[in-house]
Amino acid sequence: MNKPKIVRPEESQPANAVWFDRKKYVTLNFRVQRPKDVQVDIQADKMILCCKNDVDDVIYNELHFYDTVQIYDSRERVYDRNIHVLLRKMKPDHAWPRLQKDPAKPSWIAVDFDNWRDWEHEENDGKEEYDRYMDMIHEMSDKKGETPDMDDLSDSD
């Protein structure tokens, strides 16, 4: 049951993205004005995003993760001004010093300093967020096919 492969369009541009790291997951926000025709392919070691924005520019982002993620526990949600992606880490409690495997950082990726925390030296940081995340996963399995409500995971929106 593989998703169809998303092919890089001939003319496209990357969306700017901000990310932050937590104990159990990594969060990405792609800045796209009124995204439409959104396709997201999350694989264990990479993800591809392809969509159009409000002026029909073709957006294409491909990133190879620093570490592996659990594809069935990772989700995306489309909002009016961004596409929010929650990636469940395969190795919880293992910090990601960067988002991508390649140490060279593309210009379109930035750290979300508003949400960044040095959680490695804190005991219970992320527990409440993780519990909400698990509630969302259980709710998803009950509703099958509906997108989860991730409004409570980030205060930045």
C-alpha cells in the first residue's frame, strides 16, 4: 500500500520552513499561503511536499531526515498559511542537532526559536505534548481518514 511517488515538477520553488525538536517528535511548519493540491509523502528517512500556493506557484520540498521517523505515526495538517507536519521519531529521547542528514543547511530551512527548547537536560519536558500527541493518534484510529486536530500542539499559529 505505497503512496504514489511525487515527482519533482519542472518549475518549482521550495516553501520556507521552520522546525523544532522534542523528545518524541520533530515539528515542521512549511509557510505556504492558502495551499492547495497538497501532496505529502512521509517515508522513514525522507519526506516530499508538493502543492500550489495562492498565486499558483508550484511548491516542492524534499528533505532527507537526520534520523528515521515512524511513518504511520507521523501526520500533516493543512492550514490557511502553512502546512504543519509532525514526525514521530523512531528513537525517542534522541536529540536531532539538525533536521537533515546533510550538514549543509538549505536556505529555506530555519529553526523555530519560538518553540525550541533544550529538552535533553530536563526531566519531564514534552510529557504533556506527547500525551496530547498520543490522544490525537488514538482519535485518528477511531475516525479513520480524518485529519487530526493539531491546534493544541503549537502556540505559534
